[in-house]
Amino acid sequence: MPNLRSLSLGNCGLNGIIPEGLCQLKHLNQLSINDNDLDGMLPGCLANLTSLQTLDVSSNFLSGNISSSSLTSLTSIRYLDISSNNFQIPISLHPLFNLTKLKLFDAGSNQIYWEEETNDDYDLTPKFQLEYLNLSGHYHGGGTLPKFLYHQRSLNYIDLSHTRIFEGKFPHWLLDNNTELETLVLINNTLSGPFPSPSHPHNNFLGLDISDNLFHGQIPAEIRTYFPKLSFLKVNKNSLNGSIPSSIGRIAGANT
């Protein structure tokens, strides 16, 4: 089947390593082998799939550091889901900086680690503009927000839960830089300060989950002005006080 364009083998009870025979399907643009029992490392020959736009290997037992994996050579990739595996992933995402077409990167529930970044790294601009980013959970090390985030302007979904990479006040630039943001999830970090509000209204913003942090003060009465389409708000396990704004009553899914 040399001309195969799409292959979906998700939730098929597959086990063992990923066979190198898949690398012969050089015209593939979509490969899904998610929700199986596959283990081992990604075969190096996956780099030959230069037409691959979508790769989903989520919910397996795959391992290895993505810095030295074939993922760094998938120059056509747009949607990359490697969540719920045992990959080692530097939170800087430096190995993926040359993937110019990358839009979705889901790496939640892996071994995400911090590596020291210098001031010069601010000048290392990734060639991608992500729309969806999930780096939640199983974070190892200390550090701060990865600097590649300063260069992102098109994000509409961000999940950095359980990473503990935040210290101190909420990074308001994360909201201000991404005006199309719809969902922001920052559960179980060490964020503090007043309730996060953008410097201007976010007309597309739908959901905010900042539960299990150190925020204090009141939920602003102008919350519906900041987020006119807000439909989900979760701020439990913080140190908020004061009255509940009347506009909260118009938010479906609010949980304080």
C-alpha cells in the first residue's frame, strides 16, 4: 500500500514496538496509533515521512527523549499528540523549533523537565505559531515559564497544569499576547496575587481554571467586561474573598 495517505489504528489492542515497516508509507499524511499498548522508542525512520501532517501516538507506553527522536524531522507536521506516554520532553521545546507548520502540540502526562535557559534564549524564536498547547503534569525540576511562550501570538488553548513552573504573580502577557485565547488551564501551580485580568477585553475567551493556586483578593466585578463570552470559571482552592459579583450568575459552569 505505498500510496496510503491515512492510517488509523487507534484502540486496537496493539502491543510491542512500532514496526519500521510503517516508514515505507512515504505518502502518509495522517497516522493514528493512539490508545494501544505500544512501547519502546519511536523508530528513527519516521523522519522519512516528510508528508506527515498529523501524528497521534497518545495513550501508549512509548519512551525516549524527543530531543534525539525522529519527531524533530517531521517538517510537514501540524498536529502532534504524544500525550500520556513516558517521553522525556524539555519544557523549552527547543527540539521542535524548526517545525514551521506545527499548530497543535499535546504532550500532557509525560516526563516534562526543565533545562536552564539563558538571556540569549529570548532571541531564539521558534518557527512555529501554536494554536493548542498542553504541557500539563509530571513535571520534573524547577525553573520558570519557558521563553518560547513569549513568541506565541496565536494560542487559543493553553494547559500548563501541575507544572509548578510559576512563581509569584500571574503572567499577564500570556493573555495580552494571545488575543484569540479561548481556554487557559493553570491548575496546581504556585501563582499568587490578585485575580488575573487582561489589559483589554478578550472577546473569544470561554474558560479559565486557576484552581489550587495562591490567588487572593476579590473576583473583579468587571469580569464579564474582561471576558464577555466566559462560560467556565474554576477558582477553588485559592484565598479569594469578598462578595461574588452579580455577573457570575450569567456564567455557566462557574465553580468558586
